[in-house]
Amino acid sequence: MPEEPLRIALLSYRSKPFCGGQGVYVRYLSRELVRLGHHVEVFSGPPLPQLDDGVTLTELRSLDLYREPDPFRVPKLREFTSATDWLEWLTMCTGAFPEPLTFSLRAWRHLRKRRSEFDIAHDNQGLGYGLLGLKRLLPTVATVHHPITVDRDIELAAAPSRKRRFALRRWYGFTRMQGRVVRRLPAVCTVSATSEEETLRAFRVEPSRLSVIGVGVDDEVFRPPSVARVKDRIVTVTSADVPLKGLDDLLHAVAKLRTERDVELVVVGTPKPDGPADRSVGRLGLKDAVRFVSGLSEVDLAALLGSAEVAVVPSRFEGFSLPAVEAMACGTALVATTAGALPEVVGPDGHAALHVPPSDPEALAAAIGRLLGDPALRETLGANGRERVLANYTWRRTALSTVDWYRRALGC
């Protein structure tokens, strides 16, 4: 007898649609769950996700204090309609990041009126205190892509002053809440063995409550190109000014490569004006060699990855790395650091990617240069990468594993 379809409330405090793991995860997991016959309603704060047919979206309105082009904006008085709005505003005014908490409170208030409409609630990385109220009404589980304590620790290590370190500790204060919440949830999943280890270490989750479910890629969109690749083009997908992502290491590597060949680096990301990436590009004399693009659709991103001779993931930590999987799906030769889960995701050195140590521009330059000079090696790595993705990293596989996880959490 077939099992009954599940009614799933998928919660995501922000879901930027075209880059950033959270929006991609929400879109494709919800799509594949619906294709498997389940009902999914996504609850999100801004930025809202792009969703496919059959998936319902409910916006949980916020003050949207970090929206572009006016982050840290001052809302008009008429925008304050609840105590949660005031909490969001006052928390931001003290230098802390309020969204995981305030979104969870709004989700709890909304869903307590609709508890009979769902079998399970699935939180995507928010881990706010509102989940503790929600789990008393509805079975509630969560995904931790990686503990944000990792981002905090890397930024603290790079901070140039005591004042900056104080500001960072205040901004990342929500991570204490996340640890308290995740320890009280009945089931948590993460996306790699490395993220599992970090979650156990940072949040002290009971190991029996933690599962590993890898994420995937749309292999129909991310596929090898039908046209020739652009000679000496390098592509990376990164949060431009986040030290965790290692863009500065890659920029130094490109500066070294420019002494040997006419390389072009395309960065999918948005640098802050006069921010770290912008300053490094100017200081290294790379203004004619580095191009930043943003707001790409997935079709455009796939075309860009497929146009490159080499893709690079220079991160100092990754809990999984969708950009690595997307590049492999496009059959693009890859250079990746050995930070975090990257070796686990891309496979052994020399199979689908060349490995380099994190924070090592010299090693990055050597590996990229090796690939640019060896078309046969690029072809081999690209073919192996595509094969690895099809075997391990499709969204249907992710959705099937997620449904099994839901049913275990529900005891059915």
C-alpha cells in the first residue's frame, strides 16, 4: 500500500533566488518534493525565492532592513505593525542581526493558526527561538548547511582591530540562539560529513538526532556547453567580500598568472564599493582582468560556467559547495581547496578537480596554470566531474532522502 503524501511547511528566513545556497536549496528541494507527490508550502522572508509550478509561496513580511540599494535603512513609522517589527528594528540598531529570530517568531504565529494543514515543518538554517514554540504544535525539523560560527570565527581572525572584533561578536550573537534551538529539535540534517562534524562541535547536537543529506544540482540546466569555451577564462562563484570564501587568495593567484598569460577572471558576486575585493583588484592592477557579474539566472550561470576553461572554489571553509557541483555538472575543469567538505564533494585529487591548500595563492596559481596549459587534463577532469554529479548530486536523490528523513522524524 503506497504511503500517504506529506504536507510540508518549508521555512526559509531569506531565500535569495539566483545565488546563495538557501534560495537554491528551497527552490529545488520544494520542486522535487512536489514531483514526488507531496504538498509543499514555502514560508519565506525577503528576498523571496523563485519557485516552480505546484509549490505555494507565503511571504512572512519583515521590515527588510538589509535590502539593496538601501541596507540598514530607517523604516517609516507606518511600517511598524507588531512588536516583532520593533524587535527587528531595535536589534539592528544595536549592531546585531535580527532576521533568524524575528522570522521564526512570525512563522510560529502564522502556523499556530494553520497547524492542522501540515504534517511537518522544515526550517532552513534559521534556527530561531520561534521554532521552540512551533515544535509544540507541529513536528519540526531543520537543515544546518554549516554552523555560522565558522563564518564568525574566520571573520574574527581577519578583523584588524578590537573595535571590529566587538562589532562582529555582536553581529553574530544570533549563533548562540541557534545552538540552543538546534539542541532541542528532534531531528536535524546537514549536507556533508564535514558539516556534520562542525555541527556536532559547534552546537553539541546529540549525534543520534543528526543525519547527512547531500544537496544537488539541476543537471538539465547545468550541463556541458555546445559551443567552444573561452580561452584562458577562469570563473568563480563567491560572496565577494566574505573572507570565508577566499576571493582575495584567488585575486593574488590571478595577478601571478597575469605575468605568464592573458587570463580573464569572471567573479559571480557583488563587491562593495571600496570594499576588500574592490581594493585588492585596484592594488593588484587587475581592473582590466577581473569582471564582476551578479543577478544571473541559473541558465545564464550555467552558460558562464560552461564558457570557462577553469572554475575555481578558493574557499577557506565550505560545508558543501553548490558552485563546485554546478561547475562539475557543466563539465568544467575545477580547482578547489581542501577546506571543509570540498574534498568530500569533488572527490580525490586529480579525479574531477585539482586540490590545493586553503589560503595559498601560489598553489592556486600553479594549479590553474597547469589546467590552462593542458587541454587533455581539462577534458578528463570535466568528464569525471559530470559523471560524479549524475551519480551523487541530483535534487531528486536529495528529495527522496529528505522524505525518508521526514518519515523517520514522524515515526512512520
